[in-house]
Amino acid sequence: YQPIGWTDLGTVFSASTGRDLSRFFGQWLLRNDIPNLSVERTTTVQRDGRSELTFHLVQHNKAPYRLEVPIQIKSAQGVTRKIVKVDSLDQQVSVTVDRLPTELVVDPQFDIMRQLHTDELYPAWLQFPGAEQKTVVLPGQEALEPYLPLVANLERLGCRLVTASELKNSELEKGSFVFLDSSAHSLALFGRPQAPAKGFTLDVRRNPLNLNQVMVLVSASSTEE
């Protein structure tokens, strides 16, 4: 036995299939980025009673990926699905449909490993530890005790700790925040969530002042929770 790398594995697969798979293995296993796609310069032209939809699939990467991109075009008549092959950083695509298109969706089922856009991401707790700027907003001393174990863990993650009275409105657009218990800021952002009288709740939402970040409201009635 001897250790092998991805290049060796690609060579074996290429030999067994009789196809050159070096590009496939190179783009999916050896690169340190993933596809970052956007739709740009969209136009629709009527030709002989049909609609020709033209757009550019742009890859925001240093080098292009070779991809088969599913697209979905909605119209009053229904849905048209196509697979578009792309291999350049800026590729023009034209599709003809019977009715005027009302919506174009790229990769609607998330089949491609790619960078997701903000409007495709659901706010989740995982986004907070990964944020570059993380702030934990502490409650007053009388409400702090149930949260002390969590505060210790968050401090180890490199979070900045501030009290609700120290936090300024101008700071809220700078990074992601965890609010422990309710405060004037959390009430303005979350309202009064229907949290149970007992138990632990975690409410994660997009930061309305910075949609790439999250705001989290944590409530608990005991240290054990």
C-alpha cells in the first residue's frame, strides 16, 4: 500500500472510463473556491409570437468552471426547465418560450455546489460563530445569571461583550449580534416573541441593517436550560 492523492485517483478513474477526467477532478477537488454565479443583462424580445429570453450567466471567479446549470423560466403558460452548459466567465444564454416570461430562476433545486446569495440563505445560528464581528449584548445583573455558561462559551469564540445600556444604535449595522434576554434594542428588532415562560428559546433573524449578518435573541429561565 502507498498513499495517493486526488490527482492519482483522477488518473485511475480516467483510465477505467476511457475519458479524460482531469478537468473534473481539478475543478471540484483541487480548487480552493466554488462557483459564484449571477444573472446579468437580461432582455426579452418577441419573435414570431414567441419570447426570446437572453441573459448572461456570469461566474465571479478567477477562472471559469465547466458547469451544467439548471434554469427555470416561469410564464403564464407554465414552467420551462432547461440545462445550460457554461464554460466561460461571462456566457450569453438565449432561450425561446411560448409566452412572455415572468421569472427566471437559476439552479432552483440547489443542485450545484455554489456560493449562495443573501436572499437564498435562511438565517441560522451557524452564521453567528462564523461572523467576522460578533457582539453579545448582556442583560442587567438581575437577569444575567441563567446566561453565564453561554456567555463563557461565546467569549471563547472571540465575541465582544457589551451591556444593553452601552450598545449604540449606530453599531447595529456592524456585524452579528446575540441579545441575551430582552432589552430596548431587542424589542425594537424582534418585538415581543411568544416565548414560553419556562424553557430555552433561540430566535435567529437577518440583521435588518445588514442583511449579510444575523441577530439572535436568546431567552432562558435557568442555567440548566
